[in-house]
Amino acid sequence: METPFPPFDPHGPNDDEARGPRLREIPLRLLVPNLITVLAICAGLSGIRLAFEGRFELAVAMVLVAAFLDGIDGRVARLLKATSKFGVQMDSLADIVNFGVAPALVLYAYVLDQARSLGWIAALIYVIAAGLRLARFNVMAERDIKAKWQSEYFVGVPAPAGAMLVLLPVYLGLLGVETDRVLGLISSAYTVLIAFLLVSRLPVWSGKSENRVRRDLVLPVILVVVLYVATLMSFTWETMAITAVGYLLTLPFGARAWHRKYGSKWPGHPDHSQPGEDGLPGDKT
């Protein structure tokens, strides 16, 4: 039976020659990354619902799960050789929900509403900053020529890290800090600061260049990861708060290392630009 709706085509309607003859069935491996993306969106939206129901521990957990799922869908797609135009668009739309809207609304429901209009303005600024960063990534990722430093550094704080950082007031509140108007005002200013870091040109070490581990460090690295996961399970909010503060403290050191290695100008400065140099490296913005 014919319908007015076209069949699902993960690569778009204009790539038939590149893909060969059209298949009547889509391989399951092409759907797996898209299913992960959909689950990430569901987790982010569920976090918003739980926040407005006052179940903040579960709300934050769902937002962090959404960020994790959104961070691995692209890697799963490459591992399964299942990348597609459809998946790219889905992932882009999911990012603004999981890294922008969801953490901002959870934060607003928990503490920013104590600051009234100022808190709402701060939440809006964060969401817009996340959208601007993601849009900048989509544009810059299309460039074929990239600077050497782009394999090692992000330009500004990446969006997944921004989602983790902006929830710091919630972590502190769940540890017993009183959520009053003073904390609401402080959290509003902090939210605007994270929004600025998202759209800034601060060089942030990505860790992508360190894809190998020395043989003598394999066991210590495994032990550190196990210790971190164990503390995260046993002391969740203490661990998340320390992680957020620790990440913020590393930013000046990453910028200093960039300047020592690549020069005194910020990324994208007219005196320090090459074709594609002000783009954003990596899988996530």
C-alpha cells in the first residue's frame, strides 16, 4: 500500500550511486546508533519531568545518563561502520536537548527559581550558549583543512562537560547546602559563567591525542578508573562535585600548555589563523 511518506533512508535520497542498489531492508547495525540517540533524548526529557516532580537525585542521574549516551552514539556508529546523514542530524538535535535544555531546566527547578527572573535569564543564557556552540561545531566540522592543534584541544569547554559543570549547585544542594535566594543568585552568576566558557575561545585540552597508554601504567590506570567508579557509586554527589571543581581548576593549565606549545594568540585570532584553524576538533563540541 502506497503512503505519502517516503521510506526511511539513513543516507538521504541523493546518494544512491555511492551506495549501490537500494536495499529493501535496513541492516540492524544502522539502527543501533540512532536508537542510542533516541534513548539519550528520552533520558534527558525524563530528567526534566523528574525535576519538576521534585525527584532531583533521579533527575540529575537521568541528565548524566543522557549525556553519556549522547557521547557514545557517534563512537558506536563508527565502530559498527553505521554512520549516516540521518544519524548526524539526529545526534545534532539530541545535543541541544541533553546538553542545553535538560540541565538548564533541572537547575532552574532546583535552585535558579529562588532568584526569580534573574535565575530564568541565567537558564536562558546557558541554553542559548549551548545552542551557539553546537551550531558553531556543525559549521566548522565541515571544513576539510584543520590546524594541527585541533587534534589535542577544544575551543572552549565542550558541551557535555558544560552540562556536567552547570549542575554543580545541584550537587552541592544534594550534599546539604541550603537552597535559598542567596544560593539562587550565586548559582545564576555561575550558570552565566559556564555559558561564557562554552562559547569562549579558551583552549581546553581534549585528551584525544593521548590514545595510547604506556605498558607500565596500564595497571595503575585501571586501578584509578575502578577507584573513581567505586567512589561515584558510593559517594555520588561528593564525587560529582569534586569532578566539576577539578575540571574547572584544570582549565588554566590547559590554556597555558596551549600557549607554550602553539603561540601567544588565542585560537581563531587573526594573527594565529590558518584555513580551518578556528574550527572545533573532536566528536563532540
